[in-house]
Amino acid sequence: MAPREREDTIRHALWKSFSRVDIDHHAPQEAIGARMGLGTVGPMKVCSAQGTPVSLRRTERLAREDAEPSVFLGLQVAGTNLVGQYDRQCLVGPGNLVVFESTAPYTLRFEKAFDYLSLRIPREALALPERVLRDVAAIALGPGNPTARLAFTYFSHLAASEELRSGAYAEAIIGPSVELLRAVVTSQFGGAGPGRAAVSELPLSLCITKYIREHLADPALSAPRIAAAHGISVRHLYTVLSRSGISLGDWIRTHRLAECRRELAGPSGRVRTIAAIGRAWGFVDATHFSKAFKQAYGISPRDWREQHHPAPSRGRAARTAARADVRADARMATPRRR
């Protein structure tokens, strides 16, 4: 690529697919070089990058405009990275991890050529209190932490393996990946420290989100019901979820839509109506479901299903089912011999 085009190309790729940041290259145009790999694993985004010295900076404005509050996990493979957030800085060397948030300004400074892996995980998926994330941000998690060592090896393999990030494998590793990152964060507060009190509340937030996931399909799911199931007031329920960055109504709607999206694209999408799938996940009003789906994904549920099950396929399935019904009716109508 021509030197004059490199800065814009790198910025466009990063902004469009991973994170919006100001980029300052520490080299003249002709010396700038970068190689990026971008992928997803369920709700997680993965970025691998090798390049020449550069600084990345998320400003106050860019942080405010973030539409998807997330947590970044950075893995330093080669070179060093000076990370800053919440008036704290740390130098991250090879083999170390670092955590920081998308909704607050941060800086990453690579003084020399580097090899770096980064995962972006929705903050709601982690269900961690905000102050725990703040306390662990911009702290190098090194080989001295056995959980961090395990996470470095695991996420390095995940980032490198396209096979793991696709198909049935991806569905199977989303949960364990999120739980491992949670373990890395909470392991920082195993003893006394500012985050210890916050960590003691984690089981409640985990129980709440687990309960909601298990009852997503129930249209009667509500804040009073969730609070009663856990022996707490509705007010405290909202307080616990707020500390994890979760808005109850949005969280339920987002996960219900995700299940509908998955089912419409799967085998059920061939044989069940769109309204039936919506009802199965708590959307009693078909019109409301269709509008919410299109607002969330930019495509109607009908068009989404068509992408995965073109009309001819569904037509053949319907004709096959119709022929089977005719045969069944014929058998029922044939008099029995005595």
C-alpha cells in the first residue's frame, strides 16, 4: 500500500471493526507498517496486531460516544505497551495482560515494534461491578498471577485459531472465555484491598443474571419477580445490576432478540413462524418484536430468515410436509378390513 494511504487505512480498519481511537504514528509515512487480524467469538471481538511504534488514545469525546460499553483485555506478545487509564499507568511487557474500559479515556503507547492481541467483551457479559473494573484497570497482570498465566495461553490460542472462532466451537467457548476473564479480574482481589468488598457482592449479581437467562422465555419476567426470587427489594436489584453496568429492561430485550436471531437462522427458522419464535422468547406482540429486531440489527426478522433459509428451500420443506399430511389423511380415510 502506498505510504500516503497507510494511516487512513489503519484508522478506518480499527474504527470500523474494533475501537475508535486517535492514532499517532511515531515514524514517517514511508516507515509505517501494520498487520491486523479481526474476528469475533459470539459477543467478543478479537484483534491481533503487529506494527511499528504508535500511540492510541481514546479521548473524553470518543469515550462518551461509545455505544457498546466494553472491557478490553490486552495480551502483550512482543514489545512493550505503556497503558494509562483513571490517572494510573503501567508498563506491560511480553507475557503480561492488561484490562481497561471503553467508556473512559485511555492511552496505549508502543515505543518499539510490537505484537499485541486484544479482546473486546461487552461489559454486561462480565457482570462485574464498575468499581472492580476501575480498580483493576491499567494494572499489569503478569506471570506471577497463575490465573493470568492461564488466561494468556488460552486467549493467545483463541485469537490465533480461526477454527475455534467459528461454528459450533464458538458457541461452546463463549461462556468459559467470559468466566476466565472474570477470574483474572477477581483474582486481583484475593486478599485485602479496595476491591474486596465489591467482589463479595459478585455471587448475587451472577445469580441474578443466571436467573434472568433461565427465564428469558417467560413473558411474565419482571423486576419484582426477579427481586422476590432473590429475597431483595426491587431497588436493591437495580443497584446491584447498575454496579455491573446492566440496564434490566435493555439487558432482557437484547438477550431475547439474540435468541430469536439465533433461532431464525437455525433449523427452527425453516418450520416455525416468525411470530411463534418471537412468542417463544417473551415477545407477545409480533409487530413490536419485528420493530425491535430491525432496530437492533438493521434488518427485519423476515429478511434475516431469508438470508439463511431462502424461499425455495422453505417451499420444498412445505411441499414435503404437505405430501406427508396428504398421505396421513389418506391412511385415516381408508376403511379397515375386518
